[in-house]
Amino acid sequence: MSTVTPQVRVDGVLRAVRALEPVDIAFAARVDRGTGTFVLDRFDGARTDLLRNLVIPRGEGVGGRCIALERPVFVRDYVAAKGITHRFDGAVAGEGLSAMFAVPVKTDGVVRDVVYGAARTSVEFGEGLIDRAVDLVKRSAAQEPPSPSRRSAGDIAAELEDIAAAATDPEVRRRLRELGASLSGTPVADDLPIRLSPRELDVLTAVAMGHANVDVARRLGLTVQTVKSYLKSAMAKLDSHTRGEAVYRARMAGLLP
């Protein structure tokens, strides 16, 4: 595994890191060499504000060990992990995080930022996943960040629509879409009902009951790969990144009891 060396606009890589399977949340910390601390200040996928703006001494937790060693660090279960300090276990547990990795971001040979990925289940982050995360940061560093002055109204409107689609508050979603429509000059599209196919609903119902993919396949007479395909399709329609989130959104939409 390699360490990231070029300067990088960390904010832009968080969404890509979060898209890695099985990552549920990506976040970043800015390192203050003067005070010997780092601050968790950028997030994609957070459910609470428990971690936001935490000021952590160098050497503490996964991020602090990553900074000290100047290489990626990962654990299967943060709260139970040995070899790291546990001063911030309460905030980590409150956000529901278990497996976690941290990748150092270096500029001129000095760690300036740390990019994290974490899952809400205890999983094994292999070297392949860490290498992909490192590669994402490297590729992001190779691209010039877009100048805000060059962004068209249509581009901004499209980004507002993406944000609106992820918003759970109907009023916030409506206001974002109205703002996007005013920029693009197009009428506001009404929210369309989420429609799952019968098989997608069967699979999601079984998942909601706590069954693993192999059990769902056995119950429905399908192959495990087919179950994964139906589940992936249902998650996409529900704009969800995890099985649990898909079940939650399906229930909110009245598709599941």
C-alpha cells in the first residue's frame, strides 16, 4: 500500500470514497502541525453531528495513528480494536461506526489531511480497498478543481437536484428544487412515487426480516447473484447506500410495514 503524496482537494474525493463497497460514510480531517491536533471537518454520509468539528490530538484513534505512521491504517471494529486509543469511542459508537480506515494526504512530504472511510458493520477492509481509496485521492489530486466562476447555471441546477434527491425533509427538497428550477428555467418536477418490482419487494422484505442474501435466495428460489441484483436495483430506486437504509426508506415510502 502506498501513501498519497500530492496536494489534493479532499472535499471532492469524499463522495467517491463513500461509493466504495462496503463504505457507508467518508469524512476528512485537517491537520494542524502547530498545535499537534487534527479536526474532523468534512463529511459525506454522516447521520449525526457527534464527530463534526472534533479536535483530536495527534496519535489518538485511527486517524492519529495514521498521521503518526504516515501510512493507511484500518480496523475491523473501532471500539474493540487494539493498538489505538479509545478516547472518542462514544462519538464513534453514536454515529454507528464499526470498521474504519484512514489514508494520509501529504503535501511537500508533510501530512496535511486525513481521509477516512467507515462502515456501520464489522467488515474486513482488505488492502485492495485501501489501495482503491489511495488511488481515488491520487486521481483527484491530478485534476484541477473547477473554478466557481466557470460553472454554468445548468451545472449548478443539476447539482441542486442531486442534493434534493438525497434530502429526507420534503420542505428542504422542495426549496432546493425550486432554486434549481429558477436557475435552469425549467418547471419544478413533482416527486414521483417510488415503484419497486414484485421481486425487488420480495427481496427487500426478506432483508428487512434480517435474512442474509444466501437465506433470501433459498427462501425465494433464486440464486445469490440474482438476489444481489434485485437488491442493488431496489437500493438504487430508493437512493440508498446500505441495505438498512433501503429498508428504512422503503418503510418511509409505505412499501414495507
